[in-house]
Amino acid sequence: MTIITDISLKKALGDRYLSYALSTIMARSLPDVRDGLKPVHRRLLYAMRELKLNPKSGYKKSARIVGDVMGKYHPHGEAAIYGTLVRLAQDFTLRYPLIDGQGNFGNVDGDNAAAMRYTEAKLTAIADVMMEGLDQNAVDFKDTYDGEFSEPLVLPSRFPNLLANGAEGIAVGMATSIPPHNVGELCQALSHLIDHPQASVEDLMAFVQGPDLPTGGTLMESKETITEAYKTGRGSFRVRAKYEIEQKKNGLYEIIITEIPYQVQKSKLIEKIADLLLNKKLPLLADIQDESTDDIRIVLTPKSRQVDPDVLMNILYKQTDLESRVTLNMNVVDQHHVPRVMDLKEILGAFLDHRFTVFTRQSHFRLDQIAQRLELLEGYLIVYLHIDEVIKLIREEDHPKPIMMERWGLTDNQAEAILNMRLRSLRRIDEMEIRQEHAALTKEKEILEGILKDEKACWKAIKKDIQEIEKLFGESTTIGKRRTVFQEPLSGHVEVPLEAMIEREAVTVILSQKGWIRSMRGHIESFDDLKFKEGDELQQVIHTYTTDSILFFANNGKFYTLLADKISGGKGFGDPVRLLMDLDPEDQILTFFAYDRKSSFSILLVSNDGRGFLAKAEDVFSQTKGGRQVMAVKDKAKPVFCGKIADQDHIALIGENRRLLIYPLAQIPFMARGRGVTLQKYAGGKLSDVQVFKSTVGPSWKKGRGFSTEPNFQPWLGNRAAAGRFAPDGFPRSNRFGG
């Protein structure tokens, strides 16, 4: 009989998605805090152990290993399993490889490994150490997916693999990212934590300096920043490539990059630098060559001996992956199978708790072995005391075993062992060896029982084992030497000159009245050949350089900034200026001029209500597309003039009432933003036009086909905010200086 139960779709989807999420977290993405492995890693190493691929054995084909793992323990695709095998063998991915690969296992360039039928592998000494105790009841086992075999739930892991090799994974709603660390430092921290259980993360950071990456590099973070990351379990570290200067003849030099940041593909890094070089984004760099063999050697040739190598490298750090970030997110599955973010002390403490459990289980297993052996040895000793009777009994009786057990008080195991003894074992010397072995085992049993009764003695034994690991793989060994060095970040922001990143070239910037902007190479003097869209014409042209910035002033009172190098060139009509900045459709550009950050100048801003002020170029520079609001626009007032002040010292203003006022520019204050001060008063109407000029020349205005200059402007000379006097005869009826 079929029973149908109604449930909501929301609940059904939620339950199933939760099951999927938990499966992803526990069985795929997050490592176990005790051995630092995900299930696929653990199964792979265990399968290789079962194939007897220990460090002293020969290699076996990777395809054979992958087949065993997939068939017995991990029923997933062979590509995923082989990818895991490859990663565990790559010395540029793992700080302490767990698999010894033979053949093409990929490289730091990002090239893939050869197919599994071509490569061979076996376990490294570190992996062998991690599995010590599997035959000594050190950990629990479970049935495999089909129930035919068994696999360990976790490895005994004498080696602190989680932090030593790190881990990465993305689960559902959470992720982990743990960079590799130096095992010598980890062992010292573990020993300190055993002696001082109340030690803080800061105390442990005296030993664990920070990540120790397989590819080396320089960690550019302060001690405080690193410590804070390990206290919270989350953070990130800036890592830079290492380089050295190689001197050549005649004062020339080359920069040799010897180490690149972790998980950066060398081929893509070189491709990026070459692309910047081709696009003239690195004017200080002449050439790049890859001379790498087994070691990294990227040769950078500067354009001249005058190029500062630190400046060049700072440019490359800014624009390429020669500087990258390594993330720290210590999200792991704890000993209670709960995923959570741990700090440094919690992770080290969890490892020590695991080692304590493994040690006690191994000790009890050894005691059981000793008890069984002592039982047999005591039976053997009875044989030597009654050797003639035992031999006669075995020869004459059909069933000597029960008789022996009754006569001499033997156990079943003892009697069975005596009956299975060889005749050659009855020599006198064997009896002496048995008595010596019995005494040694008895002493070992007493020592083990004494240790298990005293927790401090257990921790002392664990500490000794950790010190042995440090001796095997620590600083004194080739693999254990620290690779990543530390450098305090430079105080303040390192300003890289713009001309160091862009090749300085002369350009002409052209703006049309309908807002189309373009640049042309060189300083063009004739504009007769310029073409525009139908109905459009030239508004303004300036001569500048690609390293200069362009300051645009719009009638909304905002300044916008563009790098001249970013303005499209060529013989076309250019681009709409509104695409390059956030300029509303009803607003338009009034004027623009070049700005070199090395030199400043003043700008005069005037609105049609007769107000204005002076501003410094650096104060109007904008870092965003939205621009910088400099002149406040209120009511019906609109900016009508924006001029660059060079050697001019006086200002002339004329209103709609034809009153002209002249006074020194020094009377106008500097402001960063605002409406400004009153420049000229009007009883009615507004400002018509503005002109700035040198007092030695005087103001000028259009007269006929030319311009008339008025060096004698004393009658109209006054002070700021005055009304002025009527313009002289002959002044244009348009009330504009330009006619």
C-alpha cells in the first residue's frame, strides 16, 4: 500500500538543499582541523598506503592509484581524483608535498600535468609520518561507500598538516583559505602551548611569524596586522615578488625577479607585463625576458641607467601580479564535526587534543600487545622447566592440549603456542632470550602504565614527538628553511610619478561644440583640415602631453578631470565627452585646460550674477567621474567665465547696464568652493563679460575688424564690488570684450 504525504514545495526544497549543503561542507570543501585533509585527500593517501607505495618503495602508475581510489573509496570522476593527486605532488602548490611524483606534474607557468597513464607516484616521508598508527588502533575506521572495505575517519597525523600545507575550498555559504606555514615554527608553538596552556595568540605569534609560501616572496604587512588576522581567523596579506639588481657594464643594470607571489602563474604574469610594454604603459621598461629553468629568473631591462629600480618595481607592483594578496580564512571542520572559523590557538589546541587521543589509543594498543606477548612468553618458560614431560606428553597423548592446560595451569593461547613450537626453538639460548624479552616487556609495560596514569607525562611524550617532527622537517633541513621573508610596509603612500607609467608624448586635444572630444598626436598648428559631424564645429583646442591631466569646467559649476592619455586618438570624430564623465544632458563644457601636477596655477571663476572667486588647480582636481562641485549654482545664477591666470594682474567686468569696472585681481579671494564674493554690483540686470589682463598692456575689446587696447584705464579703475562707470565710446554694443 502506497502512502502519500503532502508537504510544501518550500520545505521539500529547503530540506534537500540543506542536505546538499552539509554534504558539500563536510565531504568536499572544508578540511578537518585534526589532519588538515578533505575526504578525497585522505582516501587518496590511504589507498596509496594500501598499495604499499611508501617512500622506500618503487613508483606506480598514477592511473593505477586513481583506479584504486575510485573503485574502493571515492566513487567520483577520475579527473577530480587525479587533479588532487597532482596538486599534492606540486612543490609550488604545497609547502610540504605529500606525494612524490615522477613525470610531468605541471609547473609554475600554469601548464597542465601529463595524463595519468604517463605519470607515476608514491608517498613522501611526510605522508608516511601522517599515517603512522593506522595499524595501532590510533583512529576509528568506517565502512566504505559499498561496505566492502574500511577507511579511516581521520589520519593519526603526527605532522601538523592543516597549517603547514594550508587548504582552500568553497562550500555552500562558506569558504576556507589557509596559506601554508613553516612547520618548524608550528612545532615550536605547539611545544610552547603544551608548556603554557593559557598562552594567548600574541604569545604563539612569537613562534608562528606568518605564512611561509612555497614560492617564497616578501610579505608586506606589519606585525600588528598579521597578529590581528590570526586572532580573528580572518585577514589578508600583501605578498610581493623578490628581486635583485644585477650590474652590467657602463653602469647599466638588470632587475632579476627570483620569486613570484603564491599561486601566480608565471606565464600569465610575463604576458601581462609584455602587454603593458607593448601598449606603452611602462615607459621606464625596455624589455622583459624569461630565463627560468628549475628556478625563477625573469629579467627586466630598464630603458636607461638613470631609471630608479625601486620606482620601476613600484609601477610593476601596482599594475601586475608581482604584488598580490593571500587570504586567511581559517574555516574548518572541528573535532565535533562542526564547521567554524578558528583562531591560531584553537587550531593548534585542536591538533594537540587529537595527538593526545592518538597517543593514548596507541599506548593502550601497545599494552594489549605486550600483555599477549607476555602471556606467550610465560607459557614458553613453563615448557623449559618441564621440557621432558612436555615432549613425552605430546608424543604419547592424542589430545595433549587439555592435559597440559590442567597440569601446568596454561591458558588456551599458551598451550596452542607450545604445541606450535619448532624443535629448534628448544635450545638453551632461546630460553635466555625469552627471559630477557620478558623482562624488557615487563619494564615497558610499567613505563607505559605509569605514563597513562599521569597526564603531564603524556604531554611530555607528545612534546618529545613534536620535537622529533621539528628535527625531521624543521629549519635545519633543506625543506624546512623559511622561504617567505617579512618587510614592514612603507610608511605613507608611495607616490609613483605619472610620467613613469605613461610615455610622454605631445598631443592636441580637440573639443567640438556638440561635445565630441578627441586627441591627435603632436602639437597641431593648423585646424583647417579638422572634420566634424554635420552641424557641429570646433569649440576649443589645447596643446598638452599624454602625462598631463585635463581639467574640464561645466556650466553646472563642476570640474571634471581626464588623463590626456585616456582621450581616444585617431582621425575619427572622437567620443562623446559625456561617456567619459557623469555629465547630465542639459549641462555642457564651458572650457578646459591642461594641468601638470608638478606645477600649479590659479583659476578665476565668475557667474552671471556678478559673483566669483579664485581657486587653485589642485583644489579643483577630481578623482571621480562624478566631478567636483566647485562653484555653487543657486537660483538662476550660472557660471559664465572660467579662466586660467598666468601673468595677468587685473580684471575688467562689464554688465548688461554697460558699466565697466576694473580693479586688481589681488582683491579677489581664493576659495576651495562656494558662490564666491561680489565682483561687481548691479541695480538691475546681470554680468555680460569678463576679461583679465596685464596692467602694463591694459584691457582690449573688438573694434571693427581688429582689437582696440586701452592702456589708460584709470577712469574705470576702482575696487571690488563697486558699480563701475559707463564703458568708453566705441565699446561693442554686445557688451562683450570679444565683440
